[in-house]
Amino acid sequence: MSTVNGGGIVLPDEVESSITSAAQEATATNVELVPQVSASQMPGGVAAMPIDPSTYLQVVIPANPSFPNPSGGVSVTINARILSPAQQLTYCSWPQTFNVNSGISFASDLAPGYLLSVAVTVTTLGIPDGVIYAVVGLIHTNVVNTPNDTLLVCGYVNSRQPIGWPSGILRTTSEGAGFSTAVQPANPGAGNFLLYPTVDQYFRLLGISFTFTTSAAAGNRYIVVAVQPVAYPAVWVGVCPTAQPAGQAVIYEASVNMAVAAISAGAVETFPLADVGQLAAGSYIDILPQNLQAGDAITGATITGQAWL
């Protein structure tokens, strides 16, 4: 028997025992739960990716069909940091040298633990944006070009800008500044148009130059430049307003943002081109002289622009 607050209220023993037991349960020590393995942050705010013994790091760099391959190829280094279950850091490095127009792909097994970071760096000087596109991820089979289980890195890397995980930004093959390029298609036979199929993943036409020589056949010719996106009809993007008569050789220069008929001196003609943006691989850039005769010839063409992959 006891009293409450000294107020003379007497409690039966069984009630007092019940109250005491409830108070002890309320103040019981909480049980700390064992954390489960996850891809969240580790102590100190470090991002980590759990990896098991069957995990492989896959690196795929697609071929670039038009960028001039540097002497000796291009060198790229892939680095990774792994924290082992014993809390020890392991530093891995995969230096690779390859031809730009061939690309490279490989997979390498990783030690179990936590993947802390991945970095991709071009160590060859003079490689601009839009040339080397790296895709790095995790797979669970030693078969190259398998779809990634986890995507880590996806974007362009150049001599001045490495990329990595977890701080990198994923970019598509059409993003970035691209690289400046110029191609010189083979001369078509006499009496034929010039039809150039683009080979880069994306190509933006900026300029075109060529010589057009007309035969003695009577009639004026007019120069037209057109683009033909994949599976679409040709669209005119530039027309020289000056007629070219028979029996002449004229140099034509056309570019985006050029003033209309900036030069018209007979032997040299200039005209502007419309900017149609990026053309997908397999699109055509055409030189289409109107009223073309059997003996007319297009020679010495150079097509300039920006390209991506």
C-alpha cells in the first residue's frame, strides 16, 4: 500500500505494481538496428556503390569515323577507387591507347567492396570536344558490349575536360560544341551531281566550296546546294543567283551567315547557306547544278562543318 503525492490517497499493491512496470517499459533502452547494404552515402557524405565478386567495370568508346587519328593513336586512362570490406582503399587504373576510327571496349573485374569514384581522362593533347564519347558502367558478366546493369559515365571527354562518377554529367552524343571538320568528296563523273553521305553521328553544315566547269553545250546553269535528311526529300539550303553560261570554270564559295552575292566577279561566286542544324549519319549534302549538261563537271569540293562522334 502507498500514498500518491502525499495527499492521503491509498493505492492497492496490485495497482502500484502495474504503474511501476509500465514506467520501466517506457524507459527501456532502444535496440540499434544493423544497417543494410545500400547505394547511399557512407560516413562523411561519400557516395558509394556496393560491388560483389561478380561485378565488372565495362568501358565502351565508339569509333569516330571522320576525326583524323593522331600519330600513335589516342590515349585514355580510366581510374577507379574501391573501399574494401576491411576499410582499405584500392586504386585501379586502366590506361588504353587506340585509333579514333576504331574505338575501344573492354571489361575488367573489380574487387568486392564499395566503388567510390570513376574518372575518365584523355592524356593525348589536341583532342577537342565531340571526338571521344565514353560510356562506363557495371555489368555482371565478362562479355563486352553487354547492356549495363548500372550506368556511371556517359559523355564526351577531351584533352582539357575529364569526366567521372559520381560528379559527372550525363550527355547525349548530340550535345557539346562538336569538333570542326572538313571533308573532300571524290569528284563525280562529268554530267553528274555531287551527293555526299555524312558519316558522323551528327553533322552541321557550315560551308562548301567547289569548282564548276560548264561544257560548250548552250544554256545557263544555276548552282543549288541541298541537304537530304535520312528518309526525307532533298531541301534547298543555298542558291547562287548568278547564272553560269557555257564554256566557263567558276569557283563557288558558300557559307552560313555569308551576305547574299558578297562577290560576283565571274570567276568567283559566293552565296549564303541556311543553317539547318544537325544532320544525322546517312544524310546527304548535295551540289545540284540546274540545267546540268553531259559535259559539265564538279571538281575540288570541300565541305566544312561541325561534327559529333
